[in-house]
Amino acid sequence: MRVNPGLAGVTVADTMISMIDGVQGKIIIRGYDIQKLAVHHTFEEVVYLLWKGSLPSNQELAKWKIRFKPNRIPEEIITIIQSLSVDVDMMSVLRTCISALGDQEVSFTQGVRLFYFMSSVTAFRYRYLHQLPMIQPREDLSFVENLLYMVHGKEPSLVHRKALESYLILACEHGFNASTFTARVVASTEADLTSAIVAALGALKGRLHGGAPSEVDDMLEKIGLVEEAESWMRNHLENGEKLMGFGHRIYQTVDPRAEALREVLQLEAGEEPWFQMAIEVEKKALALLKEVKPHRQIHTNVEFYTAAVLKAVQLPKELYTPIFAVTRTAGWVAHIFEQRENNRIIRPSASYIGPR
């Protein structure tokens, strides 16, 4: 049997975790529309849903929040963070530090530990490189509040917390993407949790998977002024280059995550000049793409407004992909659990086309 390059259109497993409808522009997580989850629920609740299959009751949520408490980063990990060359990129630092944890069993406890570990390593490394004191997470703050607190050194505003929480929920799971499939392949060998997460991180590190939001930010900075947007983007397209933040392999309509993030930003940062610029650039880009590529349906994708949200909460570009990795760990762990429930090692075949 022949398959398409990149396994396009190939179904490799049954899953109860999520469903992506690229025609209607919908993402369903365990039976719930992801846009509604982002508006009405917390990140901790959505992680519970992903891992346990249902939203928690008030009693279950109270117990879950007790489990969802931070651990202090061990001194040996801090030593690694400080000893790696300043030239080592943030994703490589994250990968190295997770590897240093050694074998971790596949469990809810270790999954939660990884969340806080990854967010702490990201914040510690950033502050170390900028000669700022490292800040340990606080037990009285939520996961999202701690993430911003450890980076900025102060408690976040309600606006910033809500904006980042919406992004984390919308980005935490997205079907059998490259990094998630990688995690399941490794989990199918009965490797430990650390090995599966490190492998997924390696896939996410690639420019085609996890690096696009920072490139959107770069594009907006190069455009500079709304008045320059159309001519800049037209020249860019005429040179055979892509407009970052537009088009998606799956969606034939607008990416529902982009739509939800736009609405969040409209509420939380509607008057900010940079947000108004993003709105205008999006309009001009879509009109230009329709003119230049009339036979293709190219819509805004999640990376465009991810860049806007992360800019809104004052996170630097170097943290965009690590923060994506932190939230996507929720999906990775859910898929690792599911793979282990009814496991068979993933071992596809290839068609030999060389000399005989």
C-alpha cells in the first residue's frame, strides 16, 4: 500500500482525546469545544479533562489543585542551567535539563511535576542570561500566574493571566501533530515518560512545527507601520517567500484557535497600538493572499495571534517556543497515557526504491 508523503491522510490510531475538523474549523477536546474551554475554564481544569477524560467536579478540582502544586528545582539542575554556554538555545537547555531528571514513571504525579519543572527551567534560564535573580514558584499562585511571576518577578495582572491562560488552553492539544506522534512512537516502546517528552521536544524544536510565532513577531517588526504593510507583504510574496501566520495544512477555513485568541485580545488589549496594527496587517494580508493566490484558501492560523498574545503579556521572543512546549506537554502526556493503555509498538514499513 502506497501512502502520501508526510503520512498525509493516513489514520494510524483511534483516540478519545481530540478531534480536529479542518473543514468546519472546530477542535473538540474530550467532547468539549476548545473555544468554550478557553473562555469558561482554567488551565488546571483542562489538563484534568485531557488526562482523566472529564471535567472535574468542585471536590475533584480542589483535590487536583493540591496535586497541581510546584516543586522547587533541584540545585543540580540549577547548576546545569548556569553551566551551559550562553549560545545554547532555550529549547536545547530545556531538553538537556529534562534528560537530567532520569527515568520518570508514566503517572499523573510525574506529569504535573514536568509542567512545573519545564516552566521553572525556562524562567530560570531566561533570568540567568539577563543577570536577574532566579525566582522559585509560589504555592499560593496558579500555574499560569507562577509562569509569569517566575519570568517577570512580579504577580501578573488579571488581564495578563487571562490572556496567557487562554493561549495555553488553545495550544495544549492538537491531534497527531509531529511532536505528539513522536511521543506516542517512543511511548509504544514502553520507554519512560522523560524519554517520550524529550523526543517530542526534539520534534517541536524544528522550524516547521514550533518556531512560527517568533517569526510572526519578526514580520510585524519589519513591517513597522500599517501604511507599509501592503507593499512589504507584496514584495515578500513576489520574492517567493511565505507570510508567517497564514495558512495551515489542516484547516480549509479560519483556524478556530486564531479566532478565539483574536476575541481574547479584543477584550483584554483592544486599544493597544500593537494590537490594532496586528488587526490591520491581518486584513491586508488576507486581501493580498486572495489577490495573489486566488485558487487557494489561505486563512489566519494560530501562530499569528499567538505572537500577539505573548507580546501582550510581555514575554520575550526567545520564550515563545519553550512556552508552547510547556503547554503542549499536557497533550503529549495525555497521548502517552492513551498509548500505554492498549499498547502495540508502532512499527510501520517503507517501500524500497533503491537498486536491487
